[in-house]
Amino acid sequence: MPITFTNFEEEKLAFAKATQEGTPEEQTEALNKMLNALANDVQKDILNEVNTRMADNAVLQSRGQNVLTSEEHKFFNAVVETGGFKETETLPKTTQERIFEELKKEHPLLQHLGLENLGAVTEFIFSDPSGAAVWGPLFDGIKGQLNAAFRKESITQLKLTAFIPLANDMLKLGPEWVERYVRTIIKEAMAVGLERGFVAGTGKNQPIGLLKDPNGSVVDGVYPDKDSAGTLTFEPGRVTINEMKDVMKLLAKKLKGDGKTEADEPKLIEGKVVMVSNPFDTFDIKANATVQNASGAYVTNLPFNPITSESVFVPQGKLLFFVKGEYIAALGGSEPIKKYDQTMALEDATLFIQKQYATGKPKDKYASQVYDLNLNGNTTTTTTSSTTTTTTGAGA
């Protein structure tokens, strides 16, 4: 059952703003507040549920409540008995798999990005479908023709750190509730970190985000922001149709199998285009795209039916488009959970960290496009920051 958040979303928004505009100290402070809000919201929700639910596992399971496997029960029972995690053990595989599935289910943007669990995979093979099968004389250079349509790239796995404030009160509730608490904390912390990396990652010890230009001039490992491809107004009628037509035509461009040469034919993008807006801009866009029909009903439609999503890491005044399947978003293995005793001490809780390997990069420069918004007659030209900042925590 999804957690009902009260303060976490607000602090997540403040953290996103700090990563774009704040100093390293302000980012650390915003991260601390976000983690505290997450821990408090999760603990409050679970404690409320404990007070209202029956203890019978069969009844709880029929209501959708979590029932642990024998391995999970043994692991989290040890956590309860020892008051924390042993540094030589990782989470049970079934728990890790459930975190991955819930990440995709409860966070649509990660699902649209095609988040995969790669395990030990370190290479991707890209192909140009138009050259993957060729006609020619029998036994005449088939292998050479096919090789020209494929390219191989190495995938660098990066570390994503999720903090787990294990509240002392949670240990009193038993292994089932501790498992749910830990799983929810890791899932939400990872979701923030993955979203930040996949959308706005600089490429330096982070994924190359969709807002970045993978073919741009790299300075000290940092990729530059993508140039704006134009300005969108979403004025009803022919104006919006023409604007969206140009967006789709640009996204449909592709490179050949070598990753450098422009292809003669476009790629198929029907039903695959995702439009990501900052939450502050979402309803302005909808308002401009809403008309009243003959029967008096208000109808909101966008030409060519893009899949709509939101991210606090898309700067206000900007709009991000990407094509499903054209971005590599992947998780690898994870490290054992470790106690974190350096900074960020919390009252009545012990802080642990879970390091997860992850990576992300566009397949080419046409995987995404960024536009300015002019929704009220004034063009906003807010840009993302290419300055490298060091942050400890979700997404660091």
C-alpha cells in the first residue's frame, strides 16, 4: 500500500530547487530536511496502520498487507534483535526485486524511461534497424554489411546512495513493519536520486541527464545543457498544432548505427513521446490547451497525444520531451547496508546507507529536446546549472 506523504513532497521540491540554485551548504541542509521529512512521514503512516490493523497474517495478506518470506523474516528479525544492520549483508533478493518493481509502478517517469535491472551487464549494443537486414547476392559480404549497422558502448555503473534513518520506535513493531519501513525509505530516496540523475545529471559521477547535450563540449567531466529547440505557447488551435508538429519532427530524427551520421529516414515515435513539465507549469500548460466545446464542457487535448509527466528537476519555464526507449536507465548490483556515523546525526534513530549501482545516458542527441515556455505572453528562459556540485545523499 503506498505511503501517504505530508511533508516529504514539499521538502523534495525544496531539495530540487537547492540543487539547481543553492550552495553546497544549502543543498546539504535541504537534503537533511528531506530525509527527516521522509522518515517521519513513513514512520507516522506505518504507526497509524499498526494501530488499526489486525495481527493475523492471512487477513493482512488478503488486504494487500506485506507478508515476509522466510528469508526476509530471518533477515529483518535479526535487524530487530540487534538494533540495526550487519555490514556484511545485503537486503534479501526478493526485497530488492520488490523495491525495483515498486519504483516503476509508483513513479511513472521512471517507468516511461524504461528503468531496467541490468545486474552485471556492462555493455549495450545499438543497431540501426534499417541496416540490420540487407539484400544482396548470395554469400556476398553479408557479415561486413551487418557489422556496419551495429555499435557497442560500455556502460559505466555509478553509485547512488540512499540514507535509511532507522527509527528506534520502528524496531519495537517487529520484522514485517521494519521491512516495510526500510523498503519504503530506500524506494523513495532512490526515486529522488534516480529522477534527479536521469533528468538533470551532469555526467560527472552522475548519469548524463535528458537536459544535457551528449554531443556537447565536456568540461571537467560535466556535459553542457541542451540548447533550447524553440519556444512553446500552447495557444489553442493551429498554433499549438504547428508547435507540436515541429517538436515531433525533431524528435523523430535519428543517427545511423555509427552514432554519428544523420540517418535518411526518421525513427518511429508514435505513442512514444513523453512530455515532462515542472509541477508549477503543468496547469498553465493545461489551461492554454483547454477549450470549451459546443456543449459547454471544457476539454483538454494536445496534438499527437504526448504522454504527460512531471519532475521537480525540470526547471520552471522549461519543458522536456523524450522518446521512450531512447534513454538508457538502469540499475546494477548493490552494496551491503552500512552504518553511517560521520554526519547528519538524527535523534532517536540510527542512520544507515544503502549504495546502489545505477547508470543513465541518452542513446544520442535526438533522444530528448528542451523547449522554453511562453504561457502568459512572457518567455521564461530559466536554464539549468552546469556547475558541478557535491551533494551527499539521494542522487549523490
